[in-house]
Amino acid sequence: MNATRIGAAALAAFALITTPNATGDAITEDSPAWDCRVDGNRICGPTNTQQVAAGCFNDLGAMVAAWPCRVVVNADGSSDVYQ
């Protein structure tokens, strides 16, 4: 049971830091194609490589909260942003 929880947590963490591109290849945070505004958890830190304002972004790439912020995903799949 503990191994299942660890495996599920590891899978969830991987899903947050990778996203498929148009060709289906995974883009990781180390890739030059990564964009913190639309990839992963869509949180751009103060030292992001896109040189955009730090904050949380929605699925359209628009800022919804300034840094520091956090996203909480609800059981129904919806999410809330907190500052």
C-alpha cells in the first residue's frame, strides 16, 4: 500500500513537470521549448527563463495571481489559485 502511494505521488509529480507538445513529445522544464505560462503547473517563479512577470497563469497563458501564489487542484478536477 505504501509503495502504491509513493508510486502515485511520483507519477503526479512527473505530470506536473512535463507536458506533451504538438507532436506528442514530452517537454520538460529543462527544455528550451518549456513555457512556464502554459506548461506544467503554470506557475512562473521570479527567475523564469521567459522573463515574464512571476505569478500563476491560467490555461490561456493569462496571469491570474502575482507571485507568490499556489494552485490547489480540487477532487472534481477544478482548481483554485491562492496568493
